[in-house]
Amino acid sequence: MAIQYFWRHPLAEQVREEGRKEGLAQRREEGRIQSWREGVLSILRWRGILVPDAVRDRVNASTDLDQLETWAQRAVHATNAGELFVEE
């Protein structure tokens, strides 16, 4: 009598493959978010603008790519780090 192990079943392989794809997509998204966070803070640093811990914490807590892009655009013209959050 042959024993069928679930992890060798085609359905199990399909579920694993779907999980791998979802995991890769999630890691890509997390990588993009982290890149935008670093970009916002780098722009301020390159411009010689002091970044208080509260600003750094708020930027690093964000998971909204649109918001991070807005902050990066503001960082290009800001005279202080708090200007990132104006109009919010």
C-alpha cells in the first residue's frame, strides 16, 4: 500500500508556490517602503538639515508609499525637517 504524503501532493505544491510568490511580492513592497524611508531621511541629511528623533521615528513608521513620496518631494525644498508634515 502506497502512502500519500500531503506535502508531496500537487495541491500542496501549488499552495507552497503561491505562498512563495506572495512572500516575494511582500518583501519587494517592504523593500520599496524602506528605500523611500531612507531616501526621505537622506535628502534631509544631504541638505544639512537636522533630523530630530521624532521626525526620524515618524518617517520610519510610515508604510504609505504615496506619503513617503510626498515627504521626499517636500524634503527637497524644506528648510527644517518639520516641514515634511505641513498640511497634514
